Amino acid sequence: MGAGPPHNPAMRACRPFTIPGIDRSFAGAASAALVLLLLLAAPAAAQQPGAKRQGPAVPNQTLRGSGAALAGDLLTVDGTTVRLLGIDAPDPGQLCRNRRGHELDCFSIATSVLNNLLKGEEVECTIAELDRNGEKKGECRVRGVDLGAAMVARGWAFAFRSLSPSYASNEAYAQSKRFGLWSGQVEKPWQWRSRQLRERGS
């Protein structure tokens, strides 16, 4: 009697796994059903409350309506608050000095300047992003005039260059003409906020 094929453990490991008493066709159907259940369960797991969803990076929303200024860089459009992207205007309580050294409420003046630009006209804002608090930020226009550029060119807001370089030329113009805040002693709003925090902490 001839010798059988040589023993090969790898070949033995490749043999189908069977359970005594259950034929192979039933085992194959059970395996297919298990795979199907796993595929159906995956989307459901992704929709659980703790699952993270990847939202759009840019809201891409357009708002139109009546505008009202809340600050030199903040307005409402039919009740929705929008911050003008790329500029920074004086904060509530921030004072500045004119060329004669007299103190001015630069927050109130900047707010009035923005209100004058709105003139009761329809405002159109293109929302570019939401901050971590959900506040809308974007570019707003009245009759095609960019309100952010207008505020910076008049010297009642500053180009926030760390966020956008868009208004650097407007700021250079206002500074050269000594318009608005540039006419006296000027402290940029982010510097003023930092100083307030230091003084409160001391």
C-alpha cells in the first residue's frame, strides 16, 4: 500500500470549519446572515447619540433684511446677530483720546458710524463661519458697499490681520489720513481687552 500525501499543517488549517451534525450548506447560510447583520449594524451605530458627525466647514448662508448696529463690528439683520469678519472695533467701556487729549467714548462713536452706514437700507450678509459659541461671522454689504471695509477706511475699526488680510489697505489709508481713531491716542481693541484682563487679575 503506497504512502499517503505528506502531512502539511498549513493545508489542514485551510479546511472548512464544520460542526458535527450541521451540514455545510446551513453553515454557509448562517455565515452570510451574520455578515449581513454586521453591515446593517454599522450605520445604526454611527447614528448613536455619542457618535460624531462631520458637519460643513462653512455655513454658506446669506441673510438679507433690516440692519441695526450693536457695536462698530457687530450688527443684527432682522434680529440675527452677525459679526463683521476681519475687523475689530472698540469694545463697550473702551475710551480713547482725540488729538487734543480729550477722552471720547470710542465704542459709542464706532457704533454710531456703523448705524449711519446702514441708513435703514437692506443689508446682505454672507456668513463665512461660526465661532465656538455659535456666533455668525461674515461679510455684510449695503448697496454693494462692504461695511467692514468702510468702517476700517473711516478709522473706526481696525483690520484684524490675524483673521484676514482683506482690509490692510483700508487701514493704511485711514492711518495716513489720520481718520477716526487714528487722529489721537489709539489702542487697538485686542490690546485693550488684554490690558483689562491683566488689571483685573492683579
